Amino acid sequence: MPKGRITINEGLCLGCGYCVHFCPKKCVAINGDKVSPQGYLLASVVAPEECTGCGICGWMCPHLAIDVYKTEEKEILGNGRIIINEGLCLGCGYCVHFCSQKCLAITGDKVSPQGHLLASVTNPENCTACGICGWMCPHLAIDVYKYVKA
């Protein structure tokens, strides 16, 4: 099973606690031992060995203060992986439009049961794991994973 790693940008973290509340493995906590210059209690990684790289903490962070990395034992083409949840995708094309690496396309090969043309990952080797496609998706249908070598 892939392992994960998260980093918390203390300059962006406001200590809201969403990452703590939603982390299924309880890898993140607000212990009160880290305080920002503005006086916010900051989140910390307290159980890094438990992290699976699911990305929930990063998705829940309203301040984009968390980066999630997955560690794989094998070689990966590109630096990241894009996963499109076809049950949530409505084919709006925002991900395609904003992907600067041209990793995504709406080719017409995939159609939802509701008749929407769905986005597909067409050039995975170009992915830099920047995450813009996921951030721009209004339906939260895209997960982006950053890969690091074990």
C-alpha cells in the first residue's frame, strides 16, 4: 500500500482544525505547541507513519496550507497522478482549460449515465502534480497526488 507524507505551510495555516477533524488516520493534531506570529494555534503532523496519502486533509484545508505526497516503491511516469471521479464529473471542461501541461481532455470516449461527456487523463506523463485541475473543478471530481521516491 502506498504511504503518504504531508507538509503544513505554517505561513498559511490558521489553525481551523478541519485537517484534524477529517484525517481518518489521526495523523494531524493541534497540540498547542506551535503558534503562528499572528497567534493562531497551528496544526502539526503527529503520526507521520500512519499517513496513507489519501489527501483528505489537503482537500479540507480552506487556506491551501497542506500538501499531500504519496510514496511509491516503483517508478512513476511524471510527478503526479490525476484521478477523476466519474460519478462527480459533469464534463464542464474547467480542468482541461486550466491544465497548463495538457494532461486532460474531453475526447468523447467517456460518457456519464446522465449523458455528460467526461474528462479523461490523456497525457499522464506530463503531470507535474500542480493541482490546478483539482482546484478548478467546481464538482470536486478530481484528486491529484504528488509522487516522491521512497
